[in-house]
Amino acid sequence: MRNDSTEEGNRLLLRRGRQLEMATLIWNVAGVIILGLAAIAARSVALAGFGLDSVIEIGASMVVLWELADVSHTRQYRAIKMIGSSFVALSVYLAAQSTIILAVGFRPHHSPIGIGWTAATALVMFALAVGKLKVGASLNNLVLRAEGRVTMIDGILATAVLLGLVLNAFVGWWWADPVAGYVIFYYAIREARTSLKH
């Protein structure tokens, strides 16, 4: 009886984990389009970097959905390595782009759409991250917990990008945009190192 109850509980948790990943996937697909258009219009390195982070989050969600279909340790190991490798690529792009922007003194335009989207994204990602971390801990699923951390970082990054956009728009601090890119770079490197250690 207890085993049946445990199995049913695990099935419900797995379903909840899949629902959280699907919600993340849908939000980030919309985000890639919105952030891409906003980044081009504003010529913002922070929005472009955050858009690329959303592409990585899409990949991470797909990896987790794939992994939840078969919880073998081999899949978990490969899934975490794939997520880590994506963050390495993002960090290289951001380091180069932010440095170039600061060196040439390039000034991005204001982006009301970027401000609105990053504010909403911060709230959504923090809520999704908490859900994933709880479900991942209950299932003792390393990949879901790792992706929960990725989603939490996505919320932190949205907040950093939002701050950069607001400072640029209302205070005229144009350099806040590439500095927000460096914040994303820092978190991307940290998450890459954590994921690739597994």
C-alpha cells in the first residue's frame, strides 16, 4: 500500500515537473521573439544577451523534458553537461560583446518593451524556479534541480537587465546596458562551472 502511494506521488511529481518545464519553454519561446525585436530596436547588448539566455533556457527545458522521460544516470549526466556547455557559449559572447560596446562608447536606445518584458520575466522565472527546485528535491532529480537553478538565475538576470535598461532610460547611464551584460556573463560562467563539474 505504501509503495503504491509512493509511486502515485512520484508520478504526480513527474507530471508537475513536466508542466513547469512546458511553462518555461512556452514563456521563453515568446521571450526570444520579443527580446530579439527589442534588442534590434534598442541596439542593446543586455537585451541581446538575455535573448540568448532565453534560447539556452529553451534548450535546457527540452533537455529536462527528455530526461524526465527516462531518469537513468547516463541521461542525467549528459543533460547536465549539455546545459553547462550552453552557458560557456553564452559567456564567451557576452564577454566579447560587452567589452566592445564599452570600448567604443556605443549608446543603446531606450526600450519600453524590454523594460516591461524583463520585469514580467523576473516574476515568472522566480515562481517557476521555486516550483522546479521543490519538485526536483522531492524526486531527488539532479537535472530538474540543476534546471531550477538555471531558471532562478534567469530571474536574477532579468532583474539585472531591467536595472540596466531603467538606468539607461531614466538616468542616461548608457554604460549600464553593457554592465548588465557582464552580470549575465558572471552568472553564466558560474553556472557552467557548476554544471560541468558533475
